[in-house]
Amino acid sequence: MGTIGSSLPSTTTNSLSNTSSGSSGSSSSTSNPTGIFTGTSAYSQDFQNVINRAVAIASLPITLLTNQQTTLTNQSNELSTIDSKFTALQTAIQGIAEAMSGSSYQATISDPKSVSASLSDGVAEGVYSINVENAGSYATSLSTNAWDSTAGPSGNPSTYALKIGTQSYSFTPSDNSAATVASTINSQYGNMVNATAVNVGSVARPEYKISLQSTSLGDTPLDIQNSLGTSLQTQQQPPGEEASYEVDNSGVTVQSTSSTVTIATGLSIDMLANSSGPVDVTVTRSTSALNTALSTFADAYNAAATELDNQHGQSAGSLQGQSILNSLSQALASISTYSSSDSIGYLKNLGLELGKNGQLTYTATDLMSIDFGNSSGVDTFLGSATGGGFLKAATDTMTSLEDPTTGLIKTSETDLQSQISNLGTTITDKQNKVSDLQLQLQNQMAQADASIASMEQQYSYLSSMFAAMQTADQMYANG
């Protein structure tokens, strides 16, 4: 019987053994969702170690995926920070464009009673002149008699014909009142004529007529005819006249049906009255607006360059070694090293100098000096976002990075978020599989532990019986 004792531990070595006789059928092992296996045999800890090892091995891919997800999350966060810096740079470039737009220009007029000026993008500094020979006038007509607002014989509103020059337009108002007829004309033909119901009588005895005025300068006959073809309007005198003007003493008189004319790119003139001679319009640009814009641009550029530099070296950020850094650095270089063949040539001549450390230094006095002596050259060098020059080159570069659909930064951010999301789904799936494996192993080990515990109880019972028999035999031999 000594061989049994050598193959199984005695009850004194197993503090978890159930040594109560007759309880072998109820011995059990348990498991719980935390992964801690609780058994009653001497091998319960061994079973727990088996479970732990199997779960650890099965969890290795999850650990790798989680580390990868953490790396991608850090890269996404850093790319988001870079994105904010480049967005600020894009805004600063737009600020330069705004400083070069019509809103930053102003016009000084030698005779403001004769003309006024409106400035828009593309205007250039300079002195322009216009001689308003005739400011023109609009054709008008007025109802010959008090307006007849009675309904036709059928009781329905009448159908009228609106005559504008040689053209005729038919319309039917909801009723025949002067106010409704005028309102109908304005809603349907307001781009050609303005109609107004006017009271030429008194408050006590109103007498309404309809006044028509052409929207274009010139002698344009205006009339309203009833369904019988009878004219209801009388053309007012004097007749309308087209405007006429001369630009920059060219000797050429230009006729216009509009009081507003464009005499240069971005410069529109409203002719208010006849002038006694050429009226000078002096267009200048504010240097202060451009100065502020260039200073803001330098700060935004340096912030973006610094953020990229932080991704290099011994203490590099999470994007170290990523190809996008090289693309972004090249984009910044293309902006800061822009040059042209015009009189300005380089950003340095506007006060923006690129240092060896990759940072821009802005000197406001350099801009003021060159803008005072060669403002037209500054305008040409900077250009516009769509018309060429530095602004178009810089705008196109930033669009290639920040466009919501095709921009390098935006698409890279989207790609990282997609990878992070896909990894999260994979990790969750594998975690579920590991949890299923753990539960399966716990159930299997619980069954094995219960079987061994039962055998241990039987062994303990038989050992007690043999011990009792040996004691009895010893007592019998001694007696």
C-alpha cells in the first residue's frame, strides 16, 4: 500500500482537501468571471497556473494590438495639433489676401458731388480721372387720367399690356387698383421698370395715378395699355438721356445706360452729376493692414515650423520617422522661399527673412520703406489667391494640405482614425475569444479538480482503514 502514498499526497499536505467520510460525491471546484479558479484538490493551484498561462498566451496578440492602437492614437493627437498650426497658417495667408483686397484700399475724390467710387478686389493704386459730360436721366411716364380701378364687364381683373421701348409684356393683376397694378409690374418686370401708385389728389378726395420709371438711363418710351389697346400713360418731359463720360482725358466719349461704370479693374464710378471738368480719383492702400497681416503670417509660420521640429531628434514626438513630416516641411519651404522675377523678387524684401533655424523674422520698417517707394511692385509680388503671385502659390500649397476632401493632413487624419477604429473592433473581438477560452478552461479544470478531489477523499478513507487494520494487527500480536 506504500505505492499509493507515494503517488498521491497525504491529507496533511492539502489544506483544501475535504476529509469528511462519505462526501466524495459532493466534492466540487468553482470558477468565477474574474479568472480566479477555486478548487478543492491539492492540484487546484496547478490548474489555475495552466489557465493563467493559456490566457496569457492567447492575450499576446491583444497586447500587441493595444500597443499599436496606443501608438496610432498618439500619432493622431499629434497630427491634430499640427493640423491646428497649419490651419492658423492658412488663415494668416488669407489675412494677407484680405489686406490686399479692395477693403484695404481707399479712394480720395476731387469732386465728390459729381462722382463717388466703389473699390473691389483687383484694384491698383493710382490716380484715375473721369469727366462726367452728362450724368444721364431716366425715362418716366404718368397716368394721363385718374386710375380706373373698376372691374371689367365680366367682373374679373383686366389684362394690361406694359410697353417698354418697342417691347410689350402682358400681365393680369389680382384686381384693377393702382396699387395692385403697380405691385404686379414690379414683381414681374422690376428689372426693367419701377412702378409706383401716387396720390395726386387730397386725402379727402384721393386721385391715384401710376408712375413708371425705367431702370436704365436713356429715352425709353413707357406705357400701360388696357385690353382695348388704349394708352393710359403720358410720357414725361424732359425725356430720359444716356450718360456720357470721358476717362483719363482720352478724347473718347463713352455712352452708358447705367450711372455706374467700371473704369479700371476693381474701380467702379457712380456718376452723380455733370462735372465741370476731369474729376481725379486717387486710390491708395493702407500699409498698416498689410503690416499686421505679414506679422501674423510670420508668427503662424514659425509655430507650424516649431511643431514639425518637435518631431525630430532625441526627444522626438510620436510622428518621428513618418513620411508626412517631410511633405509638410517641403510645403513650408516652398512658401518661405517663394521668389518671382518682378521688382520685389523675394519675401526678404518685404521684411520676411528666413533664418538658418527655419524661422521667419519680420521687420516692419522694411515693408514700410518698400511699400512707400514701390507699392505697385508689392501689389504685383503678392498678387491674389486666384490671380498669381505669392498669394496664389501659398494658397494652393495650403489647399493641398488642408482641403477637407483631398488635403494631405485631412486625409491622413481620416486614415489614422479609421485604423484606430478597426483596431478597436479587432481587439474587442479577440478579447471576447479570450474570455470564452478562459471560461472553457475553468469549466474543464473544475471537472478535473473535482475528479482528483474525489480520488483524494477515497485515498484518505482507505488509508485510514489500513492504518486501523495495522493498529489492530499490532495489538493482536502483542496480546
